[in-house]
Amino acid sequence: MSSARAVHILVKSEKLAREMIKLLAKGVPFDKLAKKHSICSSAKKGGDLGEFRQGQMVKGFDDVVFKKPLLKVHGPIKTKFGYHVIKTLYRS
């Protein structure tokens, strides 16, 4: 089974997720935005979720991490938790 490591920013609105993507495109560091805006407990670690296995996360999130290009910002991805901005660091 595959595993991956990803960072994400979880926010309550699509509008805020789009704002995060714009700021990232302007060069604002991912970890800085995650610490300031993410409502996930991973925020204090700069949005770092560590390594996890395929199927451990909700489907929409999992699909991005295991199917989309690495080291690119993806989002907004809507799940039952809110809107995610996701960057996959590696897959193995």
C-alpha cells in the first residue's frame, strides 16, 4: 500500500482557501499561512500531516495526495471538514 506525506491548510470557506492559494503564489511560505489560518490541529506544525497511508484520509483529500502532481498546490478541495489547500511532499 502507498504512503505519502503532505502539508495542508484547512479553512471554513472556499473564498478563504482561494485567498491562501493567491498568497502562496505570491511566495508567502506555506507553513506561515498554515500556522496563522488553518483550523486543523496540524496548524502548529505548519500544516504538516506527517506520513500516512492511502485510505487513511477522507476520499477527496486522498485523491489529491495520491493522484495529483507532487510539490504543487491543489485546492480548494471540499471535504466534511472544510476546504483544504494541499501540497504533497512525497509518495512511496
